[in-house]
Amino acid sequence: MPYEAEKSIVLDYYEALGKAEESAIAGTMSKFCAEDYLWRGFHPFDELHGTEDVAQKFWCPLKHSLKHLQRRMDVFMAGQNEMDGFTTVWVVSMGHLMGLFDNAWLGIAPTGKMAFLRYCEFNKIENGKITETAMYFDIPHLMMQTGLQPFPPQTAAHLVQPGPMTHDGLMFSPQPAEVGEKTLGTINAMISDLGQWNSGLSLEDELRQTWCENMIWWGPAGIGATYTIERYAKQHSGPFRAAFTDRSKTNHICRMAEGHYGGFFGWPNFTARPAGGFMGMPASDKAGEFRVIDIYRREDDKLAENWIFIDLLHFWKQQGVDILGRMAKVPRT
């Protein structure tokens, strides 16, 4: 299946949404989205139902704040969802929403300068309409662009993240089915390794089973990006495993691939308890939800790049720490 029809629906939707004035956003969305449209987004938005709800609570305020908003895609792909037996088609895009930060958003003071909101979006297409969307975005990264520091200093790097090193993530034309199948198989092998935490191998050797030696893990603000297996183990994976216990099984709503790219999302993906403390925060006896999108690029037989979106605002709110509320009260330096 080339997924051309489904991709065209989403591309037309993006074009129309980008041109729509605030007052016309809900009407524009209704042309492309089903009446019982379900939208999932990071805290503080969570689940929204219907185009009017999504328009008024998310898109209108965002476009009012980030003037001249443009979508700068680095990955665009479609595929059948493994989690429902490959019966539904989802279209995925990832990149940044960029605009001039001229008005406050979520209590974050504007800068009057360019700002980038990292995003990844999964859209389920049924009967010519978008019926479900998972729209995940890195609000702490936007905070950091304004001079705020929502989290204590972390072990990895924080930066506006580039797209794939190979610059081939925008798949507007059909890709060979067998290439996507190989990518999905590699992602599944990695998930199997990741879910064990007791492989009997060193962490570095466990990672080497499915990751390139010079892998890049483009993590969210609050954790950061890291490069090579050795540094990834030291700067994220090792500290994460040391911090958490009682990790639940992984649950995904969608898992798909096309070409050398693939990814998944859950609601939540898993739960875990920060028994050892995490991100400079104290230990807790309370398990928290991890809402995550992962996008991967495969190179040969292993994974080379990984872009990650984690709802850290939601996780810490469950632990009694309102990062968003706290940062909204801090004057920008």
C-alpha cells in the first residue's frame, strides 16, 4: 500500500490549518476530521474531543502566541498499525512548529523572537477523515528558549534538534514495503531488549544488539540529547534504569514503519516508580505514567537515530510537582 490517499488528506489538512485565521480554525478542522474526533496531547491539554474543543483549547491559543506559525517537518511517513493487526493506517509527521513568540502561552512570557516547539503527530485516517490524533510537544524546551530553567541541570545536551542526518525523512512518495518491514522488525527487537532490564549483558552490549555504535538519542528537554552508545548509557539509559523500579509492561496504541523510519506512541506507554530519584528530583513511592512518542531511523540492520517526546510535565504533576505552574510565575531573565 503506498498510502498516497491518506498522506494527501494530512498534507491538505496541514496546508489549510496553516492558512486559517483563528476564527476559522474549528471550521477548517471539521472539513478534515471526523465528528467524534479524539485528540491526545501533553499536559495541560490531555484528551480533547471534537474539532471545536481542539481548536479553542490548543490551536487558537498557540497560533495567537506564535505568530506566523509554520510547520517545519523533518519526518513524514505513513503505515499500517501493528497494534491492531495492521488494519488501520496512520500518517506521522515530526519536526518543529516555528513562529514569533509575541503573546504569552500557558503562562510562559513571550520573547518577541523566533521560537520552536518540537512536535510529533500521529493521525489515524478512516473513511477519508482524521479520526484520532496524538499530538506530543516539548513545552519545557520552549520554556528554555525564553530563559526559564524548568528542571535542574541534566546530563545530556539541550538544543534545537535537527532532522535526520540522511535528510530522507520526508516520504511523500511510496517506499518499498520490505524496507519498512525490516525497520519495524528492528524496532520490535529493540523493544524486546528494552523491556527486559535483565538480559545478563552489560548495558552497552545489550544496546549494541539493536543500536549503531554512533547512535544519536534526541531526548526531550529535561533529559537532553546524547551521542554514541557509551555516552547514551552514561548520560541517560543507565541513570534512568538506576532511578526507576516497578516498570510496567509496554503498551502502544500505534506502532508502524515506512522506509527506514518508524515509531510508536502510547497513552501511557508504561508506568514506573522513581525509587532512586530522577532529573534532580527526590525519590518517590508513587508510580507515574510515561506518555511517549519515539521516532527511529534505521541504518542497515540497526537503529541509528531516535527522537523522543516524553510528557515530563504530566509525569512530575503526578508526583506533586507542577512544573508548568511554577515556571509561569518566574520572571524571564
